[in-house]
Amino acid sequence: MGSVCKQIDGGEGANSKCTITGTPASSIQVWQCGGQIEVLPCARVAHLERAHKPYVLDLSIAVRRNALRVAEVWMDEYKYMVYFAWNLPIENPGIDYGDVSSRKELRKKLNCKSFDWYIKNIYPNLIPLTTVVGYGTVSTNICIDQGPVPGNTPIMYGCHAYSPQFLFYLSTGEMYIGGLRSRQNAVDRCLTDPGTGDLPFIEQCNEAVKKGLDMHWDFKQGSSVMNKKTKRCLEIVRDNSSSPYRLVMQNCTGQKWNVQHTVKDWGKRSALR
């Protein structure tokens, strides 16, 4: 694994970890290259990190770099899912993950299987996110936030770009808020318009479908966010100059929104323009 994970950074056992968002990437490589990983009944596998890491001040860049290297070498057409997970632009992530040509050559030499094979045969619980056309924060000058959890009322909050502000807009019109888990039976949450009152509502997506809630939106980059059924728009209001902004559903007044990242590699960027 040390050879396969070469140039993975991070200190203490980096070659044995090779992680992507906390999951050992080495397990992906073992399966794709003809091996197997067995977990014994009642076994416990964990990594205990030091509270203080004297060898580096900030591991976040190294961890993202590692994730991108693994994605570029091993995940084929599904590599975009790592970019989604870290909220990085697909075209230019702003992180130099180095030359991966020798790693790709090694994978070819070992005759390793595709990541598509890995999903279908080893981890069918993973759901590829193939219909996302916009992701990241959605903002005017401040950002939509999922609000307090537990709770179902989204709010406006200063942009900090952490997961409570992650939104995923799908070509089918759904708008997932608070992150997207991309696995079977995950509790993803969708933005809905209740149709009455002036507050938007966040509901578990599967429950929103069962209840027939209005969860599909028309949105173009730099334009309004309008519910397809109710024709009401997601807008912000302020009761007076000293009060905070509120996120409401109301008749459209032309307020404009922008999503942080758009996807054009699948030919869908035009849907947001």
C-alpha cells in the first residue's frame, strides 16, 4: 500500500490511512486491484489521532490534496463526488495535487478494475450524484443556512461555507440543503414551499415525496429561486433597518441568487444560465 499511496501527505501513518473524507482510500485500491478486505465479527477498526500534531500547523490542505490525488487516480468518472464532498470547483480546485501520471500507470500495470465496478460489486450503497448542476453556498450577500438542528426552518446567515450552508441543486429541480450524503437510506433534507404562511420548510426528501410537498424549484444563476408549483419565490426581507434578514416565501420581486459552483462538464451548465 505504501507504493500505491505514494505522495500521500499527513504524517502519522499516512500510507496506511490514505483517507478520503475519513474513509481509508487504501480499501478502494485493494478491492479494485484484485484483493479483499475482511472485517472479523466484533472487530473494531479505528484511527486515534493526536490532539496536537507538532509536524504541521494545518492538515486541511494536505487532507484535501490527498483526497484529490486518490480521486484523480482511482475514481474515474466518479471523481466529481470528492469535489462535491469538499465543496471544491471541479475545473480548478485551487489545490495542487501534483503529478499523478505514475500512479495511473501503476494502476494500469496492475490491471486494476474501474471505480464503476467497485460501486456495483463492493459498495452498492453509494449513490452517484449524476444530476447535480449547482452546489456549494447559495447567496445574495449572505447565505442560506439550514438553521438550528433539530429544526426545519432555513435562515439567512453570514457565509462561512461549512456543511450547514451546502446546497445541491439538481437538474430535476430538487434543492438539497445541509449537505448530501449520497448513500442508500440517508436522511437527506430538501427545501420545500408549504404553500401557506411565509416561511420555507426543510423536510426529509423521502418524506417530502410521500407527503406530496412542493419541492421542485426553477433557478438560473443570478436569477430568482421560484417554486415550480406555487410560483412563489424564495426571498429575504427585513422588518426594519436594525432587524436581521429573514428568509421567506412570497410573490416574486426579482431578487437574485447565485450558487457557488456550477457543473458544466456534463453539459448542464446551460441550465443555470
